[in-house]
Amino acid sequence: MTGAGLEPVADPAAAFWRGAPPASPASAVTALMEGTRPLLVEIQALAAKSGFGTPQRVATGLDHRRLAVLLAVLERRGGLPFNERDVFVNVTGGVRLIEPSTDLAVVAALVSSVHDRPLPADAVFLARSAWAARSARGGRRATPERSGAQGFRAYSCPPARG
């Protein structure tokens, strides 16, 4: 929006992603479809020891029940102690995650936070999580080709079923 009115945005995906920041723990990138356009968004997570009896679960841009399911899968199948940690998840840019194909990015950011190890800066995560701790391709796929235009070279997504 300018003084002369609305201006077109040449590359909407770049509006949410301005290039890879220095590798830091608890941050993962995913691609999602907004209408007919793929967008790259960053998922930030923080898992810290709880100072009180019941740990907090705070999700911004992600349904809190979906976060609860992902945490249960990570605790049960991955052996990570989320029952004693406060968990905070944020989706940058004010975007709301609805697509199941963004689950893997949330899981990757959470695991990265627990282990305090950064994920590869050139990786994008595309897969839905299953309760049996498997991953599968999501419904409408945001293609890896679009994320390649933003400089990503590594893709974490399961193979297509034939």
C-alpha cells in the first residue's frame, strides 16, 4: 500500500522469507499453499524445562490441539520428555498453519529446540505426521521447486507412493 494506492507484490513468497538467517536451533522452514501460491514460512519453537507442575503449551499460528498431538507423538514414539517442558511454537508472518504437510517442520523445530542443535539452513520440511511416527505427503503440495527459487537445496519429504 502506498500513497497512490495498492501496489502489486511481484513475489509473495519472498514477502515472508527474506533469505536464510544464520543457523539457529529451534527454527525450521516449510512451504504451504495460500490460494494458488506457495509460500515459505519459518516455524520457531522453544522447549524449556517447566518451573511449575503443569507445563505450558502456547501456539501462535498453529492449532493448540494439533500441537498437543505432535507433542504426544514425539514423546511416545521419539522418547522426548515434553511432559516436563514448557512448549512455545510461533509461525512467522502471522500465517496460520492449516495444511497437514507443515507438521514435519513443527516437529523438526521442536526436536531442534530440545537438542539445542540447528537444522540445515538450506532445508525445507514438507510432510504430515502420523500418530505412528511415520511421515507422509500432505494433501495439496507446495512444490520443492518453488522453495528452490528461494535458495533451498535440501528437502525433507517422504517419497511419493506409486
